[in-house]
Amino acid sequence: MTRLSIMLGALLILLSSSVVLVVAPYFAYVWPEAQGRNHELSEVQQRGREVYISMGCVYCHSQQPRNPGYGPDTARGWGYQPSAQDYAGQYPHQLGTSRTGPDLYNIGDRNPSIQWNLIHLYDPRLVVPWSIMPSFRFLFTEKDQPGPEDVVLDLKNIGVHPPRHVVATQDALALMAYLKSLQQKELPAHE
Amino acid sequence: MNAAIFNFATLSGLLTMIGILVTALAFYSQAWKLTQTSGLSIFAQGEVGQGESAAVTSQKAHWRSLDILSQASVSFGVLTSSFWLVIGSLAGFTSSIKLHHPEVFGNTAELTFGRLRSFHLNAVGYGWLSIAGVSLVVWLMPRLVRERLPFASFNFAGIGLWNLCLTAGLTGILLGHSSGIEWLEMPRLANFGIALAGGMVATPVLLSVLTAKVDHLYVTAWYFLAALLWFPILFIIGNAPSIHNGIEHALANWWFAHNALGLWFTPISIGIGYYIIPKIIGRPIYSYNLSFLGFWTLALFYSNVGVHHLIGGPVPQWVVTVSVVMSMMMLIPVIAVAINHHMTAFRFLSKLRTSIPLRFIVIGSMMYTVSSVQGSLHSLRGLSRISHFTHYTVGHAHLGAYGFVSFVLFGAIYFALPKVMERDWPYPKWISLHFWCAIIGILVYVISLSIGGIIQGMAMLDISQPFMNSVTHTQAYMIGRSVGGGLMTLGHLVFFAHIVGLMLGALSNIRHRGELQK
């Protein structure tokens, strides 16, 4: 009696908690197709998102500005609090729970410069001296003679003169495309 | 849709109310026939009043015959889990250094912060805590049901499969194949393998409980039973392919992640505490009836707290509210366990000086109380505004996973391994060294991150300060964290070396015995 009731009780409790917190939301959000505000990612943006995931950016950067009642996220220029619908279709979610670095929900609006972001990715401390972000030099190659298609870091502008040209890899460029796609969705016309 | 939302919140409340009523009813109708003497079921005739120590010479024959049954699985599990502890804490220590010296190992993609951090989490969570936990369950269950576990080879095979999948999964993370889901970073195939391994370890335990001939099943077994049922199910639901996306996925993610703590690591450690504390002291737990309340309320409330990780986020308020309410309700099982563990131990505090296993477990249990109360409080909006998104949360997680769970596991391994291997610890001073490294390490770690995290949070909330301040003002505390982490890592090296030393000694014992037989 005791033994069966532990097993059944334990299973029932887990079942009810998963119904409430896992299954219920699935039915609570059935978005009407026409209302979908989610912009599909292009192939290169999707690849960039995969680089973002593989490098573990989410452990320091959230993507969820909170409303002013919780903190001055909007005043810092991180965007307005999005609605649940704005995340529709994202898998895996990258909301994040840590802000060792700033929120990136609208980084594409906030800092659209590919050059700045590439240099910052190559070595964050070249442009932000106090930064503790890792440098991602392994996402770049060095070349003596870059080709016409190559994106070369414009390091001379900030007073750095590397012996060879620093060229962004496809992964770095894809990551930039993804970051650029991170923009505050328009507010709905009527709601 | 409002109607639907209202219904789900009501549903949650209703289910919990039913749970509470059933618990209360079972309690008052005395369906479980609990009495104060039920707590005596862990003692053999005439054992009350004499504590059991870790020393092999003091081992009673009836316990010895049960302890050596699990020799193969337990030695395998303890050795591999402590190996993962060493590897995992080296990864954690390196990640910690990167937060004040970001260029350390800066040119290697495999060792970038984001990968090393998830390597650390998975190695210590699913390597150390989980494998050490199941090994101790495998050791303790025969003592609780007073007989050999059926299909015991499943335990050994399960631990083997577990290690295999973990190795594959951790390698996957370093090579950049992380799934990107916190607490579930290892590639899906590896995780399904671990769920299967969990099921394999659980089978003998569940069968032994169903067929056991003991009159009363001791409270420790309730916790083990529930944990072993929950883990494979949780892990499979957590890893289910993308039925969810966007916000629903975030909810499912944190429902899983907090349940991994609450319904897997926690019940195993509480269960161990319920057995070893009274056993070393030689007196039954303070209130056996209270353990009934503690067990069922833990299950009812803990299973719903996860979404407090998304407070203030773009999720429906009712889900967060459910989780915040449940987080506060968690005070009930926490206090129930606290009364039972602490009141049992406090009557015999002098034993803490002589028994290091007891010291580890009693302090671990105290840290459970502290970290749980802390967790309940900072799920409240007022505190969460400051602590959310900061290093404070990391400190809290370590207080729970290390201060509580790991301390209990350390104590239990120091208590059990000599009995299982029939060999005393070769260097008793090393145990003391490990203890002091661990306790000073975790205190320095948690205090640094709690203060640093609050400074970071206040700086982020204050719009007159640039974001920069939240980074620069916490640098000193990041160094403090590395100091604490370094001490803990040092302790783990000692711990691992000691386990290897004991096992080498046990091997030579066995060889010696073999020669005598010739």
C-alpha cells in the first residue's frame, strides 16, 4: 500500500505539474497564422544563430528587455518589452538568464555597424577597454592579399596595425547577419 | 484566450489543493501506519544508542553482508563520478578565471567561455552529482530492504552506459554541438542515452521495493524511489524534440531545469541525510511523522517552481505567479526537513568533532535550509529585480548544488566506501584537508558572488550609472570567486587521489586473499 502509493503519487504529481507548466502553454498560444510577426531567418542568419548557440553567447547575453517596472532596460536603449508572440518559431529559445554583458534583443537596431561588431568580436578590448567578453580571434583568418570578396577588418582606423590583413570567416559574417536581424519588431497596428 | 489562461491558473491551484487534501487525509486516517518506532527500522536489535562509524573494524556482520553486495557498481560509480568532479571543477575554475582574465586560453574555440561553462555544468551535474547519487542509492537500498537487489547487474551496466553517453555529450559541447538549451546542452542522443541509463539503474531499485519483505519502508527509500522514477521521465520530456518553440520552449526548459535540482539531486541528498545522520548518532530522527509531510509537500510544490527563472520576462504572468507561490510554499518541506535533520543532530553536536562524514552531512543539510530559504525569498519580485540576471544567482546555485548536495555526497562517500570496499581510508588527514578546502572554498565563493551580484544588480537598475559599472565594480568579486573555486578544486584533487588510494589498497586486499586461497 505504502509502496504503491509512493510510486503512483510521485508519478501523478509530476504528471500534473507537466500538464500545467509544459502542456498548458502549448494550447494557450495558438497564434493565428496571419498575425505572425515573426520574421523568418534567412539561411545565413540561421547559420549565424547556430554560431551564436555553439559559442554559448546566451550565458552572458539575454534577449528579453523587461518592462520599466522591473528595470531601466528600455531607458538603456535595449528596446521595449516584446510580447510572447514575438518569439514564435524560435528553437531553441535564447532568452538567457544572465547579463554579464548587455541584452541583445535589439542589437541590430542599436548597433548596426558590421565593422564595429566584427572588430569587437575579434578583440572586444580594442573598442571597449573594460570588456570581459572573450575574444573570438579563431573566427578570423590572416591574409597577405585579401580577395575582392573578403571582409577585412578596418583596424588602422583605431590605431592598430597588424602585420597581415585580418579577414572575417564565413562563421563570423553569418553571426553578424544574425545579430543584425535582432531588431525590435514593430508594434502591432491594433491590439 | 483570457478564459483559457484563467482556467490553467485555476487548474494548477486546484491540482495542488487536491494534492494537499489527499496528503492531509492520508495523514489523519493513518493509512501509512507511521509511528515513532518506524524511525527505528534502520537499526538492528540493540543498536540504538551506539552510533555506526565509517571504520571497517566496527562493521557489524549483518550490515557487512549487505554492503559488499554492491561492491562492483559502487566502486565503479564513485571512482568515475569523482573523476568527473575533478574534470568539471577544472573547467569551472578556468571559466571563472576568464571572467577577470578573458585572454586565458583565448585562442581556442573549444575552450571559449560559453563552451567551458556548459561543460562544467554538465560534467558536475550529470557526471559528479548524478553518478555519485545513484551509486549511493545502490549502496543504501540493500540496507533498507534488507536483501540483495534483483537484477543488480543492471546497476553496473547503467552506470557504464551513463559514463559513455556523458563522455560523448561533453565532447559534443566542446566541439560546438551544444543544443543551446540551458541544463540540456549535451546533444540529444547522448541525453536520451543518459535517460535510458537512469532507467536501467532505477529498475532493480523499484523491483526491490515492490518485493521487499520488510514491515516498514524507511523514509529514505521513499525519496530514492520517487527520484529514480522522476529522473528518466523528466529527462525524456526535457529532451523531447521541438514540440515547443519560442516562449513555450523557455517555459518547458526552466520547468525541466529546476526539476533536475528539485526532483533529482535534492531528494537523493535528503534521503541520504535521513539515513546517515541518525545512523552515525545512533538515535532515530526527531519526528518521523514530519518526514511524511516533508516528502509529499516537496513533491507537490517543488515540481512547479521552475518558471521563477523567467520573472519579468515575456511570459504569461499566471505561470510566473504559480511558480512564485509554489516557491514560497517550498518553505513547508524545507522547514520539515530542517527540523528533522537539525534537531536530530543538535542533540549530539560533539559527534561533529569526531566524525567528518557527519560533519559534511550536517553542514550540507544546514546549507540546504539556507539556500532554500534564500531561493524562496529571491523568487519574490522585490528581490528578483536586483538579483535576476546577476552573479548572485550563480552563487545561490552553488550554495544548493555544492554546499548542500555535494557536501552530503562527500559525507556519504566517506562513510560508505570503506564499508563497501572493506578497506579504511589510508590517509585520514586528507579527509580533514578536503573538508577545510571545501568549506572555506564554498563560503568565499558564495559570499563573493552574493555581494558582487547585488552590486552588479543595483548598478544595472540605476539608470544614472553606465552599464560599464556593473562589470568594473564587480571585478574584485570575480577574483574572490576564483579563489573560492580554486580551493574547492584543490579539495577535489585530494578527494579523488584518496579514493584511488583506497581502491588500490582494496585491490591488493583482494589479491592477497586470492593468494591465501591457493
